[in-house]
Amino acid sequence: MKLWEGRFTQPSAKSADDFNQSLGFDYKLYWHDILASIAHVKMLGETQIIPKESAEKISDALVNILADIEKGSLELEGAEDIHTFVEQELTKRIGATGKMLHAARSRNDQVATDLRLYVKDSIVNVCGHLRALINTLLEIASNNVQFIMPGYTHMRRAQPISVAQYFNAYSEMFLRDIERFTDSYKRTDVMPLGSCAMAGTDFPIDRRMTAGLLSFSDISQNSIDAVSDRDFVAEYIFCCSTVMAHLSRMAEDLIIYTTDEFGFMEISDEYSTGSSIMPQKKNPDIPELVRGKTGRVYGDLTAILTVIKGIPLSYNKDLQEDKEPLFDAETTVLACLNIFNELLQHLSFDTRKMRNAAAGGFSTATDIADYLVQKGMPFRDAHAVTGQIVRYCIENGKTLDKLDLFVYQQFSTLFDEEILQRVKVNHSVEARKVIGGSARSAVRENIRSITRRLNRMFKNN
Ligand code: ARG
């Protein structure tokens, strides 16, 4: 059955049907499509646009169709798209009454409604996974506040930090990701149904009633925009993209930190792979795949943005191309969040190696400059003097914490005994008590603050 064949004298070509169909991927909308139809038909009955008994009959049949799909006894095939499939099945089951369902509706506002319902649920689901990941990161952070590792800029040792502060940094990113999804939810939570093909409808429908039944917070205010708008899909995929960016950065860190050269961390055997030719190898395939799949989600974002950009108002069939990028981004981000969470739970640390690395590379040089500033030297001069001390160490094979006081004093008379403490990594980490800094007290506060903000985001569930 086609929903539109009345006007035609010839059947469509099989090749054209195949090319046109979307059931192969939009079957994923079946749940939301049927739910939206149940709400729509209830409203049609309440407003007496169709007889109440017919509305009830349709609604009951829709419930049965949904149950059969869920059970797996009804195959989703043999129609142009999911909307056609459901209507076709309805008419098969209850005859002519089924044909009343589509009054005061078009597939254009129907698909936009289904998709918004789908994205709303998906946002909640992805945020739940982000929450689980942050909980894992918080646990790692809490267990590692006292351990020190090198912090890097330009991939060169910069300053010593607490291991916990490093993991908290990623929690902050994933918190923002939840915030971004939550914010986009507000704009997704608007019901297009009632916009019909594009100009609205002349039936006396009650849009607020349908919206209430479907738990939409609001209804769209312009029918042309409502059937054309896919901003919410682009936003959703953008939100997925930032999650992937953050996962990918962490994946990259883990790949580096687990090399033999660094050896700070080790991924457990369960989450590693071997080489088919080199028996000694333990490869980080999982973080590499997460990094690689990031490109794929960015591709989905580029796809949806490009689909939207050139189409004249209002609905055009191009918009059918919104679904595959959406589903692909969703599947990918969920798979990556899950596996990354597991991998992190099985990550182990070589705290001695991390600490030794943190002590090397003159990582407390900034502390010397800060010390001189606190003794009254302008920062630029302090920076220059410290640079000379580092050069002296390099030329004489020394480290900052092994220099004698009298050597320091050759560079500035402002140095006294205290400098020998100040250049120790522990001291350096502890000195940065500023909010957000590396000191244990600040890092513990950061953990508390992340926990607080996370709980606040999920206060209703
Ligand atoms: N499968 C279509 C889509 O995904 C449904 C809407 C079809 N509307 C139409 N006027 N042909 O966009």
C-alpha cells in the first residue's frame, strides 16, 4: 500500500520504491510513532473529529500492534516508512476504521514529532551513561588524591599535579556535556503535531491535549518551521560530538601513558588486544577505536548540517536523511561510553613511575619564579633568573631539588633556606591551594563540587 497512490495512473518502479524507502532505518521509531498515534487518535475522539468508539478501536489496535512488535511476532517490513507500516497494519487489522487515524495530520508533522520524542528519550539515556562514567572517574580520583603525576603542556612536563586532579578535569568536561544535552532537551521538548503538511489544519484539534498526553512541555508556534526544523537533531549530534571529543582526548592520554616509554598506567588484559605477528605486544585497541569513532560522529554532524543547509522551506524529502546520522551518532556514543567506563574501572597505576616523572624535567621551575616574586622581584625578572638556573642545571647535570643553597644564591641574593623545600614536587603540588588548583585540599573540594553538581543535574531521578 502507498499512502499517496490515488493520484497516479502507473505504479512506481521497484527501483524508485527501494530508493525512496526509509523503513530500513526508521523502523527504530516504531515505539514513538505508535505512542504519538495513540495520543493523536485520543485527541481526535475527545474533540469529536472522529467518533469516540472509532478512536478507541484504533487506539486498542495500536496497542496490540506495539505489543506484537515488541514480542517479535510482527516483522517491520513491506512499507515505505514506519508511518506507512503502522497505518497499513492498522487497516489490515480493523479495516476502514483504521483509515480515520490520519485526519488532521500529515507525515510531515508526524515524523518531526516522532523524532523529537525519540531524541528526548535518547538524551536521557546518554546522560545516564555520562553520569555512570563520571561516577567511575570520581571513584578513581578519590582513590588517588595523594599520588602525584606530571602535568603536561605541549606534551612537555609542565608542573606536578595530583592524579585526582587529572581525572577531575575529565569529569568537568563530561559534566558540561550533560549540561549541553540538558539544555538542548528544552528546545527538543516542543510538539510539532498539528502543523500538518506545513500550513496547519482546519480541523478543530486540541494541540495542547495531545502535547499533554505525550509529555511535551510546549507546542510549536509556526507550522512552516515546525515541519522543516531539524536543529534539534543537529544539536543532539553536536552534543554527541563533544562527548566524543572528550573521550578521544582521554583515549589519547591513555594510549600515551600506557606505553613502555611512559608506563604510568596499565590497561588490564581483558580490555587489551595482542598482535597477530609480534608476540610481545599488548595493544590499546579500545582507546584507539574510541579515538577513531570520534571521526565518525563528526561525520554524522557534518552530514546533518549539510542536509539542512540548502533546502527551501518547508518539508523536503532531503529531511529523511536526518535519521541515519542521528542513529549512528547515538549508537556510537553509547558504545564508546560503555566500554570506556569498563576500561577505566580496570585501569591500574604505577604511582612510583608517575611520581619520578613528575620530579624530573625541572617541573618545579615555576615555583622558583613564584618564590622570587614573593620576595619582591618583578615576575619577568624572576622568570629570567629561573631560566638561568634551569640552564645551569642542564649544563651541569643537576636537578632543581639537588642544588645547594649557595648555588641558588649566586643567581639571586633573595634565596634563603626555604627554596630547598619549595622546589620539591610535594611542596609544589600542595602550594597551589587556589580553588581549582593542585593542592590536595583543592582537589578534594573539586571532587565534592563535581559530586554536588552531578547530583543536582539528576535531582529528579
Ligand atoms: N519518511 C519520511 C521522512 O523520514 C516521512 C515523511 C514523508 N513526507 C512526505 N511528504 N513524503 O521524512
